[in-house]
Amino acid sequence: MIDSDSGPGTVAHKCTLSTMNSSRHVTYFRQLGMLQLDSRIVMPSLLRSVRRMVEADFLFFFWTNEKGAVLAEYEDPPSPEGVRERYFAKFHDVEQPGLPPFSTAARFGPELSVVPDLPQRVRRRSAFWNEILNPLGSRYQLVMVLREGTHPEGVLVMHRSALTGPFSHQEAQVLREIRPYITQGLGHTPPCPATGTLGAPAGGDGATRMVENEEGLLILDRWGRLLSRCATSGLLLQMMQGARLPQARLPEQLPSPVTTIHRKLLDAEVGGTPFPPLVVVSAWGRFRLRACWLDGADGVRVGITIRREIPLRLRLWERLYGQPLSARQGELCLWLADDLSYAEIAERMGISRHTVVEYTQTIYRKLGVSGKEALIERLLHPPPTPG
């Protein structure tokens, strides 16, 4: 049952949502289904898109089996260190104040619910609130369960602080409307397929044309010891290894691709042989590692960059949000990422070749571009907003 709209912050959220066209949300998430990609490679983009529609401070997605047991999990942003470990060790499938056990909620709970705001005295006595929700700064939670028939497939939990304010009826309705299309978009492969698969779209190779999405940096010394790192590097390394529960901290040991690329740099210094980047593929994406000397070849510091690449189609889908295009024009943008003729696109969209050409010219005119590659560049790198 959805709570009332009263509480700090609600008016601002309702004003934001009242200006949105609900049908555009539905149209946007319906297009997710045509990507036909592994659910793990989709998840970071998906959560960013959900957050554009309904504000949240933390989002957690849990993949589940039919009994509601967790198969994998992704967080945006990563939770503070130790929170996830405590949650799974002590609280995960245990009833908490205002919350049923996780597996019960996944199997039998409502498809969408706002967790009741508990009295302060109850929160103070609750270990779950003190050890999990307080470190997250979470005061309000919204839970959305994804099911295929009666079988749970995943659970999305959104968290807000007291400053951000409670979830409103209107925001819950937005999530209710897009929920079937999120379920459909994540249903093309099992929740946790074998590491190393990216999935492929039906017809065309747009899902294998990859573009850079995130980047991390490690700094090692000449002997391979870690000196420093950026905030995203630990998460990217764990995703590169195909971890079920990727988190921000570094693995206990640097993965073999890191030590391999470090050794190649040392070998190149000795033999003078250039070497290409190291490429690793997991269910979370394609990862490209490069190494270089930070102080020149006679220095002691080695920089290793880790870039996560995702299918071009997925990146374009994320960029379509808010574009002045109709549903069919947005769908056509995704097909244009493939190396297909107008006739082939027409067959896939169920429209005439003439209509495809007409839609294409309309898209070019609306976005101020002159061809397919210019369109892709415009969507990937939109011009800055004036002012």
C-alpha cells in the first residue's frame, strides 16, 4: 500500500513530475526490450534512467531465483564499506520493523510498495536501521518487485534521505507504469548467464559495436605494488571479473589482467616492443586495460586505466531520454546503430521503406545533423545546454 504524500520534499517532487508526459516514460522503457542484452550489462544504464524519472539517493537491484534467493546484486552508487556484508550476514532474509523477509517480499509481496515511515523510537531500537539504513542515510524506501508470471526475477529498492523527502503517489505511479517494460527488457537472458557473454540483438551487429562508458585508474610502482587508485577502479575490476556482487573496494589481490598488463609494460621497456591494450569480456561489459609510465620510462610509477565499454545501442538508448522524437523515431535511432539497409530496417519495424526514409530525414532535421554517423555522435555527445 502506498503511503500518503505528506512530508518534507514531496511538493518539489510532485511539481517536477507534473510537467512530465507519462506516456513518454512508457515509450522510453518499451524500447529497452528491443536491445535484447544481458541483464547485467544493462543494469547501470537502467538505474541511471530510473533515477532521471524518480529521484533517489541510493538504488539497489537484486536478481533473484524463483524462490526469492539473491543471485546477484548491483548498487548505484556503491554503498559505504561494510554495509553490504552486514546486510547479507545478519539482516537479508529476516523480518525487520515494517519489512517482511526478503524472499517473502520477492515471492508474495506487492509489486510496488512504499515502506511505512516508522516512529523514531522504533528506529532507534532497530539494529537494521542503525547498522544498514543509517549508514546509507536512508529514511524512506520504495520497493518494486519484477515477476515473470508468479516467479520473482528481481527486486529494485530505492532509498531517500530525510532531506530528499518521501516518495509520492505520483512517483509510485510512474514506476508502476514502466515496471512491465523493465521486466521485459531484463528478460532476454537468464539473470546470471555464464561470464563472458554480452548477448546479441536479433538481426544486425549494433550490440557488438562498443563505446566507452566509465573509466578507472590504478597507480602501481615498478614492482607491481598498489600506490593509489580512483574511486571507480575497484568496482570496474570486480565487474571485469564477472562478480555477482560487485562493490567499490578492490579485490584482495589485483586481478591477473592488471598484473599481466603491468608485466607487459616492463617487458616493453626492456625489449622496446609496443603492445596493444588488454581486453577482457564479462557479463558486465567489455573492459580495456592500458598501461603507461607516469614519470617517463625511467620512473617508478605505472598508470593502468580500466575502461568499461558497453554496446552502442545501449548507450544510444540511454541518450534518447528527453530527445524531441516520437516513439517510432526513437526506435529507428536504435536500428540505425546497426549496419542495415533501409529495407532491412523497414522489415524489422513493420513499416514501408519510404516511411523509414521519411522518419530518418525528420530525425536528422530535428537534431540538426546530416547523416547516420553525425546522428550517433550527436546522441553520444550532446551539445551543452545554454545558460
